[in-house]
Amino acid sequence: MQSKYGTLAQLDSVLEFAAKRQASASLATVGETASGRPIRQLSLGNEPCTAMLVVLAGVHAREWVATGGAHCWIAELADSPPMPGVCLRVLPMLNPDGYSFSRTNNRHWRKNRGGLEGRGVDLNRNFGVANSSWGHGTNNSRSEVFQGLAPFSEPETRAAAAAVKAAVAAVGGDPAKVGVLDVHCCARVVYPPFWYSRASASLATLARVASVLDLQI
């Protein structure tokens, strides 16, 4: 099965290819894991941007198809003209430490390789605000859904947060002009944000966005 999915080096070469192939593309390192691996972001589109989409993938180490799919999409984007006014920022491998570990040590590894004694943190549950959107995991560091010691305690989630904040700044500071898509597997569903509070966003708007995405899956 491993031969069907790229190594970190092979996947990174896709980013290098896209950055050289697409005139509107640029490649940057936006963070570093606990093991010192770079977290890279590919930007596509001609600024100034009127809208921005930030795409994350590889949050969960064992979901090889999610990050593989994101890299295939990047390869296609390299040969596609940019959409006028719309910019993309793609972080297709947010958890390189966990991905590497899932290939060499434990195929079912889900978390990163930080946390307490290197037991890892479920990055999906490390985002958020204390006593609000964070705290839906567990404090048991041996659990697959260990949320970490605090919101954004992990370098990977801090890198993602910084990327989103930079995207907001690039569209004039208006968060309504920025969308964030976090790609996972293994179900044909679209989950909206704010699941912890129905009052946090317009469910009708999120439902329309989800229905459009669902047609593309």
C-alpha cells in the first residue's frame, strides 16, 4: 500500500513542481514541527485578492488519501489559470511527523509526535478557544483524541492559525472574505464549523456551501 502514496520527499517535490510551473505560485515555510520538519504552504493567485481559500490536509497522520488527494489537486492547479481575484493557500501536509511515523512504525497512528513524552496530540482537537470551541477531546495523553495541554499548544496548529490570519490580512482584514477547508477521510460528507454552537454562524449559508462542495466530492 505504501507504494501508492508518496514519501514526504516525493510529496514535497509536487509543491516544488507547482511553484515552478505556475507563474502565480509561491512556496513558503510557515512553521516547523517538534521534530524540525518544515510545514510548507503553496500560494496561488495574483494579489490583491478579493477572496481567499485556505486548504489544510494531512491533519491526521494515517489519512494518507487526504494529503495524497491534496497533492494531486495541487498538480492540476499548476496547469490551470488562476481565478481572477481569488487566491489559494494550500498546506497539504500539516502533520509531516505523524505521517512519517505512520509509514515506518504504526500505520494507524493518528496524532502528531509532540505532546507529553512524544505520545502525540490530536491536532483536530487542538484548535480553538478555551471554554468555548476547545475542550472536546480528552486529557488522557494516551488517547487518540488527546486535545493537548492548551489550545494551539502544538506547532502544527499554530502554523495553521498563522496561515489563516495572514490570509485575512491579505484581503484587507475582512474574515468574511476567507474560507478554510480542512480535508480528511474517509466519508463523503461536509462538516461545517461551529458545530459546538448553532448560534455562531448562519446554518443556511453553511448548508449552501456544503451542498456545492458535496457535488464535487
